[in-house]
Amino acid sequence: MADEHGPYMDATNPDSEFEIRTGVIRITPGALHSQGYVDGEGGGDSTTPFYMNTGLYLHANSGHISSGVLPEVLIEKASGRIRVQTDGAINGAPIVTGDETAAANRLMFGASGGNDYINITCSDENGPVNLATTSGYDSIASGNLNLWIAWLSPKVRGTTGGVPRLDALEARIAKLEGTP
């Protein structure tokens, strides 16, 4: 069941199933591209709201598995925050933590986001760091600074009805399955 306490406010349900989404963002020294994208990639221009930095990327290998994080990692020009694209699965509160390199440098990270992206703010002991500036980015970049990101996505969520988006989705599923 869902929505027992109001829209999108579920009681604990033993039938709920969740998928864990994870990824590692690496922040290494790199070049900030004012056009938003590396030359020849993506067709960015000076009006794009994002920067790309060659040292900021999704780090994935056998020890750093990515599930649900897309390779496009950008920096918002206006806020200096990192924007991580996700696979669009409904996500709750994303959690981000820096590794031992971040801890040794007294860096903190906070995350917020929606279904399609997660925004990450970086702070040092003096406050927020604007990663859209070369000096801000260079102040935290390291050869092996990792940000670990995780969130849960509901895999199955029953409803009591009355949530139009979910009702429409359940109706489409029932139609595909051939059930009334």
C-alpha cells in the first residue's frame, strides 16, 4: 500500500522493493571549458548554463561500480555546483560523501536533486566552494578525490489510487499485461 499518510507518504511496507543506485565522481586537476563542453563534443556554446571540466568525471571500474549515474557530469555556471545526470528513476534523498582524500582536506559535500539529476555542493572550512571558477575548482581537485553517491529507487510501489501519475502508469502496465 502507499499514500497512507498522504500523497507520497507511505507507511512501512514489507512488500516494498528498492534498487540501490550508486556512482563515484572523481575530481582531478583539469581544464574548465567556458563553452560548456570540450571542443568537438556536445556542441555547447557560451549560453549553456553548464561548464565541463576535463578532470571531473564518472569514475567506473571493477572497484567503482556505477548503477544509475550517467557519464555526463557538469558544473553549473550560476551556482558552481556539480550536476550529475541520473537514469531518471524516482529517487529519494541522495547521499553523497567524500573519501579519505576529502576528509584529509576538510571538504564536505551536500546533495539535492530530482528524478533526472543530483546537484552537489562542495564546502571547505571557509564555506561553499564555487567550482565554476578556476581557483575554486583547483582548490579541491586532487589526483584521487572521489565522491561516493547513493540513493534508493522504489522498484515496486503499490497505491491506494488517487495519484494521477502512478494511476496512469499502473493503467498502462495493466493494458500491456492484458488485464482489466
